[in-house]
Amino acid sequence: MTAPLYFASFNTDYALLIAFALSQALSVTNTLGWSVRMWSDVEGSMNSVERAEEYVKLEPEAATHVPDRDVENWPSKGKISFRNVCMRYRDGLPNVLNGTSFEIKGGEKCGIVGRTGSGKSSIIVALFRLSELSGGSIVIDGQNIAEMGLELLRKSVSIVPQDPVLFATSIRSNLDPFSVHSDDSVSGALCAARWLATSRIHVYYRSCGCSSWSKWIQPWRR
């Protein structure tokens, strides 16, 4: 009988304040959980800001065009010479190519083999100047590629990737993304590859996207 009498002796206003305090105390855990979740989301979003800041600090690539060095109808033979080439991916790191020298004659087929990390892909990186050389030079048909504009170099050298890619656009755009060649030229290439008959190429290859031909065209990606 003591407890009921004790609570009954409380002032009504004071009892209301206690009830309000208890209800708010129970919601503190939810508020703390929400605050921790929001803090985690903000921290995750700031990673994008950090990356953007790092990209702003990146050194720009070399000039796209070098009028004095860009040569028309280059390359004509495809002779490639690596002369004591040294390359690292970042200052302070060891060289991934260290004094590499070899020569590939025009029209010659050459295979490069080696274990993982031996520098096979780094040779491609050096050819496209994705990373500048720290020493030596690469000469293609008598032209030092370090002295050329990047646009001429990269559009004159082609690579067939291990994992072929088709962009979600028309067949025409995939074959000639810069619209350099005429429709007849592109159609002739398709005919030579025995993709479709000429009459069907003119009807479909420009208008139909790769997505609509995905089941048919995936085996042909390579």
C-alpha cells in the first residue's frame, strides 16, 4: 500500500514533467543512431570531394597539337624503335621499364611474353604516352613520339583490348566514332567482314543501336 500512496502524493504538474522526460529519453537512442548514420553518409560523400580535389591538382597532359611536329600521313610504315626506354608511373616510384630497347620493323608481327608485372602492359602505356618517359625515347617511322601532339599519336596507334567493348549507340558510331569515313567506306568494311548483305547494312547499321542487336552481335565483338 505504500507505493500507490507515495505516487498519489505527487503534484500532478510534476508527474507530467517526469512522464515527458521519460518519453524524450527513450527517443535519444533513435536520435543518436540517426546522427551516427548521417555522419557516416557525410563522410562517405566527402570522399568524392577529396577525389575531385586530387584531380584538380593533377598535372595536365602534354599538348594535344604540336604544329611544327605533327606530320601528315604518319605513320606510313609502322616501324617502332624503343631506345633505352625508362618509365615510372609516378615520381618516387621505381621504374617499370628500365632501359628497354628493341626494334619492330614495319609490317612485322611481334609477340611480347613475360610473367605478371614484367612490364608488358607498360609498353602499351608508353606507346600511348599515358605516362611520360623518365628516360630514353620511342621512335615511330623516324618521329620521336615525345615531340608530337597527343591527338595525332593516339589516333594513329590502335589497340585491340582483351575485353572488347561495344558502346550503347549505333553500329555506325562504334565503327567510326569520329565520323572520319564515309558511309560507303564503313559499309565496305562490314561487307568485307561478312557481317551483313550490303542492302541490309544501309538500312540497319546507322539507325539500330547495339542494344537491339545484343544477342546477335556479342559473338562478333572480338
